[in-house]
Amino acid sequence: MYDVTIELDDRPGALAEMGEVLGQAGVSIEGGGAWVVDGGGVAHFLFHDVTVAKRALEAAGIRVLAVREVVVQRLKQAVPGQLGKLTRRMADAGVNIEVLYSDHDHQLILVVDDIAKGRAVSEAWGREAGA
């Protein structure tokens, strides 16, 4: 899966227009979120078919800032401290987490500065946790 960073106007309807464009292209958003930062809209959304999503957004004049592979990890929701333990492992491995959110399947989505190291940490975590 891929995280797509999108620039949106900070105005009513900008997010709706983005969602409509993706819907018309038959693209499902798998997770993500949107925020206003310094007067501009920034969104991170998760897609399986990133090529169609990017093409549809750009054709509608919506600026795509980045497309990046993600680390996907399922945490044990009933066990306190999971996020801290996993992210400490990432930090100890020198992996910087740049974006974090959940997908629609309750999985943790991480956009990291080093995808290979991030995946290695995530895979080790999953094996040890019995995920």
C-alpha cells in the first residue's frame, strides 16, 4: 500500500471535491486523514491502486506532494503500551516516523524515512508479538 501526501485548499468543499474525484475514478481510500497546517490543507491517504489515485487527483488539479510505501503493523489493542514499544524500537533502529495513522482495518500505518529498516523492525516486532 502507498501513502499519498496531498495539498488541499483550506476552504469548505476542498476535501469533498477530492473525495468525489477519487470516487468517480473508482478509487477506494483505505485510511488516512487531513489537517490544516499554517493555513493550508495537508492530507495523507492510503491507497492500494496508487497509480489511478495519483492520475485522478492530478487530472483534477489537486497537487500530489509525495507517494511513499508504508509500513503496516497490527497492534494488540487490548495491551497498553504497544505504540510506545513499537515506536521505541523504530527509534532505536534509527528510523524516523514521519506520519502515523490507522487504516480502515485497524492497522497502524507508518510513513518512515527508511522503508527497509522500518519494515525489518515491524517484521521482527510482529514475529515476537505473535501477530
